[in-house]
Amino acid sequence: MAGHSKWAQIKRKKAANDLKKGKIVSKYLRLIAAAARAGGSTDPAANPSLRNLIEAARDADVPSDNIERLLKRLSGGEEEGAQYEEVVYEGYAPGGVAVIVQALSDNRNRTASEVRHIFNKHGGSLGATGSVSWQFERRGYIWISPNTEAAQEAAIEAGAVDLQEGEGGIEVYTDPQEVYAVASALKARGFKPENTEITMVPQNTVSLSQAEAEKVLKMVEALEELDDVQNVYTNLNLENVSVEA
């Protein structure tokens, strides 16, 4: 997981900034609405995907009132705006860095065009489905702060499959299906997970020079600025790269 720790730290800092701008709130509300429709129920107990997203939204400090109002509208048969579907794009950034883009779109043609434009503009190449995803592994991810022996022991007992020490805390990796159960177990032990999600962890990473890495980071930033894009994952190793979050 070399380099993934720094990626995750940057993502947390960016999420804090996005929350202030309201972007995180709108992102999660869109995801929750899509999960409710896809799962055929606005009841979290009967819709595991919806339950997981609500937990993730709360961990990201999305106001509970916003979530409850949305679920109330959906349960009453009122649609939440456009109909969104999940789409995934794969390709390569400069330097042969693998990239996975997860989006939620109400117009696949528009989203594909926008994503392709960013890849081309920044010297990357959009590939076919499956062209790079084999280089990643889906993992549950939980961030706990501070890093203490008690927190590590609690994470292992709760079902963590791997632990990584991060800047000021611990990164807990789990089976993707177990991430929210592990997070709940940690809460019951008195620990507060500050971030809980299902992520894509690269099995191997690519190291580039500072200049080349900056080209990749600019491309990632441009992709993340697209309204439809929810997550961008790469296998770029950032351990020796200077990055401003």
C-alpha cells in the first residue's frame, strides 16, 4: 500500500474543504438518492447499500436533517431531481499511472465526453472497462485518530485485515462488506471513526519524478472538479512527492 497512506491523508483534507463549500453534502445526497432507488427501499434496514451510504455521510459530517428530509421526500414518492446511475471509467495518466474514475451521471454521453476531454487534455488515455481495475483491490477504509495501542487492538478485534500508521492516526483496512460493521464495533468501544468508506487500493504503485507526478495530480484535480465525478483512484506513489492538499 505504499503511497496510499498519503493519498488518503490528502483526500481527508480535501473533503474538509469540500464540506465547507457544500460539495460533500450534495455528493452524498445524490448517492443516497441513487441507492434508495436502486435498492427499491428508503428503509436503511432493508437496503444495505443505503444504510452504508448514510453511515458514510454521517461520518463525513453531512447534517442528519438533510439526510432525513431527503429520505422523507423519496419515501413519499417524490423523486430527487434527475435519475442518476453509477458509471466507471478506466485509463492511464502520464507516466503510465493507472486511473479509475467513479461517477454518478444522469447523462452518460455527457459524462463520458467530459472525462475523455480531461484525459486527453492532460496527456492521458481513456481505456476500456477492465483495462486497469485489475491493478486495484476493493477495501474498506476507516480513519481513527489519535494513533494509540488501544485503538489498534480494538481495530484488530473488530475485524481489521490491515493497519497503517498515518499522520496523527491509524488507517484501518477491512473486507469491503465488513467496513461499516467494523466501524460500528469501534464506536461501541469508544472510538470515533472520522472517515469510513469503500476504496480502491492499488496492488502496486508507480513512482515518478516531482514534475511528472504534478502532471498526474493536475489531471486528478481536474477530474475531481467535474460535477458527476465522485471518486478518482490512482496507483501513483506519493511518498516522495511534495503535495499541497
